[in-house]
Amino acid sequence: MNTRDRILDAAADVMRTRGFARATTKEIARAAGYSEPMIYKHFANKSRLFLAVLHERLEAFGPLAAELTRAPGERPPRDWLVATAGAAIAFYLESFPMSASMFADPDLLAAHRADMADAGAGPHRPVTAVAAYLQAEQDRGRISAAADCSAAADLLIGACFQYAFLCCFAGRQPTQGEIDTQAASAVGTLLAGIGNAAMEEGAAISEGAAD
């Protein structure tokens, strides 16, 4: 394992137990077995280290969300959206304990917000990716023409966020089965309102025939 990976693993462990605001680079360096200056050889500051932890050490939500914008139409919307919702829930379950503490420190939050903007990251990205995917599927006729794709994305990701928040607040870690059930339920409810059921069913039949 290289130095950067060891630092990321240590940072993830420390931030899970201490939270982002209370975790210090000195403490992370000690956990990784390095001196504190070694962290700054790989990361500009603690916020950039935190972003790397989110993208490289938590559930693979970012890559899946990015894939949504590249592959509309390859399989029924329900499948893509359930996978995305499940990944979103898992991501929020892991990231809440790390990030919650920074909201108590306005200066720290402002600095982190600026770093995220510089890196082209931010909590809006999942919603934007889902909205773009829904728009592409709407153009294909698999989402109702009357649907507001941005609002639908807000509803889905918001439901994932709320479920994860309530689990964290209750100190409960749901099983993978519970996460899968919640994701499927949220997507099913959403598509009941915005989906073009006939088109989605036809796509599923075609895909089955191709197999």
C-alpha cells in the first residue's frame, strides 16, 4: 500500500470516529504512521483530504451517478434508479458521521464549501446527475413528458438523504436488505408518478429477449 492510500485509510477511520471538524491532520498522520508534513505532500489541506475520502473510501456513489449521464436507455430506468438510490443511501450513512460536525463551525463550513467549489464537487452533484438521466430518458419516451425531471431528482435523492439521516440519528445501521428495500420502494413510488410504464415494460421485455 502506498503512502497516499495509507493516509486515506487513516483519515477515513479517524473521521468516522471523530468527525471532520474534530479530526486533526496531526491525529490522522499519527494513525497512518507518518509525520504531519507528509499529509500536505499529497493533499493541499484537510478539506481536500476529506473530499478524497468521500470519493475514494466511501461507497461508490460518485462513479455510479456519473455513469447515469453516459448510459441512458441501456436498461430500464427502474434498474438504474434503484442502484443509484441504494448507493446514495449507503453513501449518506457513511458520510453523515464524518461531515455533521462541520455545520457547527461556520468558518470551517465556508472553507470546505470553497474547496468543494474549486474541486468541482458538492452535494448538488447527485441531484444534477439524476435529473440529467431522467431528462435523457424523458427524451426517449420512457419518462412522462409532463414530469419535472429536476423535481423528481430532488424527491429521490432527498428521500435517500432523509432515510439515512433518520438511521444515523437513531444510531441504527440498516442491513443491506433494508437499504435495497428502501431504494426499491422510493423508486417504485417515484416512477408510479412520472414513469411511462408501457415503455419501461417494453424495454424490459426487449432486453430479456436479447439475453
